[in-house]
Amino acid sequence: MKNIERKDAILEFRDKYAFLSNFYVASVNYAGHTFQNNEAAFQAMKNPAAADLFTGIDAKTAKRMGRRVELRVDWETVKERIMYEICLAKFTQHSELAQKLLKTGTKYLVEGNYWGDTEWGVCNGKGKNKLGKILMRVREELRGGKA
């Protein structure tokens, strides 16, 4: 995170900003299935043949199950696109969440965490923050701009 001032950023997806988290309970229709949350949808796409197993479960269970599924062969090349599509689905399928995302204005969104995720988030000041960047892209698209 390059010199982002605290007032210009949302540094974690908790409390008032919990709706930004993939663990937030908001049904999402994706790839012909309805999931209870984005995490379940994302984990399901690691092996679409087993997606039905993820439709009725909470995010914590989905994450645990996702660690045990056999990964589709193209997972590393498609996972960011899939995360983007799932996030876009969440915010286009729930207008109240879209409005909340838009109300974050131009703040830099950071999926700050303490569990060591430096790919999708930032831990101890280090990380790629791919989820935060995806959410900012979705926010811009909701505004009618180009990502």
C-alpha cells in the first residue's frame, strides 16, 4: 500500500464495511447455482463439477471445503476473472449493497487481514490486495465508468 492515508482508505472489511467481505451473507447466483455468499461461490468454482456441495453452506465451511477439492486444471489462470465475476454478481444482484459500495466514494479498498492472505488482501502492510482492487473496479463500473 503506497502511502495511502487512513482517511483515504477502508483498511478492512469489518463492522460498517463487512458487506465488502466475501464472507458476508448475501445470496449470489453464479454459474447456474445460488450460493449463500461469495466465498462459497468462489470455492465452488475450483471444481465446478462439485458446485452443488457449496450451495447451502456458510463461508467458513466453504473455505475449509475448498482446500480439499481437486482443482480444475486452469484454476491459476481463471481465478481472478472468476472472483471479479462473482463480486460483480453480488453487487448487481443486491441494489442495497451496490449503493453501499458506491457510498465508499473514491476510498482505496483494502482487504486487511491478520491470517496471512497477501494475495487477495494485505497482512502486516504487505500484499497484492486483489480483492480490494476487484471491488474498486466493480465500484467504478457501477458508476458507469470503465475499469
